[in-house]
Amino acid sequence: MDQRDTLAKISKLPGHMCRFYQKGRCLYEEFLNPGYNTAWRCKVLGGLEDEYDKLIRQAEAFKLSAEVVADLWNQRVAEHRASSGGCQKGALKGEDTYPLCSNGHDDICLLELPECEGVCKKFKPINNSSDTE
């Protein structure tokens, strides 16, 4: 029998106590350069931001009241949901949560981030005293 067959396989400790850990994903790169990787941004929120910017430009051009703008915005959100089909990752469940979802962290989609591989050299405990500095 080969000695390699008898050795136990060593696996990493889970990283759930790391400050960069969020739902099984690693936020380290996002923490270093917030917003740098645009592929991680939520596509639904990005589309709504574009729609909102467009609406504000139109509201200013046509001098619309706040009430009219609010009504138009609610209508556009409903249209955006119907036309975009929602989240391409299937993360949005139910109309009451639209456009927010449990896989969102600020404006990024956790499903786009790399998976946490467990305790690594980037590991930083959650309750580290330097977190408050």
C-alpha cells in the first residue's frame, strides 16, 4: 500500500468568520477596489439606474412635477421588470423584493464574485480591533 493513500486529505477551514466573507463569496477584491470590476455589478440595478437617469433628463427638459415623475418612475420600474425578465441569475423571487434581492451587497451581485475557498492568506477576522479604526 502506498503511503500517499493512507494520508488524510487536509482541507481548509471555512472562511465564514472572515470580514470579506459574504454568503459563501469573497469580497476581498471588491474591498480593495470598490466598483472596479463592473462585471460584478447587479445588472438589474444597473438597468434601473440608466432608466432613472433618462427619466430625470426628460423631467428637467419638460419641467415635470415631482408627482408626475414619481408616477412615471413607478410605471418604468414595472416596464423594466417585464422587459428585462428580472435577474439573469434567477435570484429575484417575488415582486415584493424587486429590484432588491438577497444576493445583493450594495450594488454588486454576490453570485458574480469568486467563491470563498476557506481560510486563506487574505483572511481577516470579523471582530478584529482594526475594523473600527
